[in-house]
Amino acid sequence: MATTQDDSKTLTQEMQNIMDHAHALVDATSGELDDRIKSARAALKERLDSVKGDYGKLEAQIIDKVQAADEFIHVKPYYAIGTTFVAGLLLGWFMSRK
């Protein structure tokens, strides 16, 4: 579970860096008077606001799914081991076919 949390923190940090760079681009072009730059700036700002909301929802869904899977594995470890074993057997069988 610690690896999942580390990966989640890394992904969150990367997304935050991307959004910060995009905001810096929007701020850097604020003094430009060209219509194309204004329309591109407005579209980027609108898309950034939309992505922030979508990213928050997606992150919450992923965390919920990971916690549910972790809880299931702790409650019924033999089901998880058996399912993994069967999946491994099927994957090995499919890969060994010509």
C-alpha cells in the first residue's frame, strides 16, 4: 500500500507541476494584444479549470477503488491468492500457445 501512496503522490505532484506551468503560460501572455493569443489563452484557462475538477474526481475514484481492493484482500486473502494464481495460469497458457 505504501508504494501506491508514493505513486499517487508522485502523480499528484506531476499534475500540479503541469497545471502550474500552464498557469504561468497564461500569466505570461496576459499583456499580449493579438486576438489569436487572447483566444488561445482563454481556451487554455477554461480547459485548466475543467481539468482541475476532473482530476479531483478521478483521483477520488482511484483512491476509493484501491482502498476497496486493499480491504477485500485483507478480509479474504485466499480468494485474492486463488484469483491471482488462476489468472497467472491462464496468462501462461495463452502466452505459450503458438
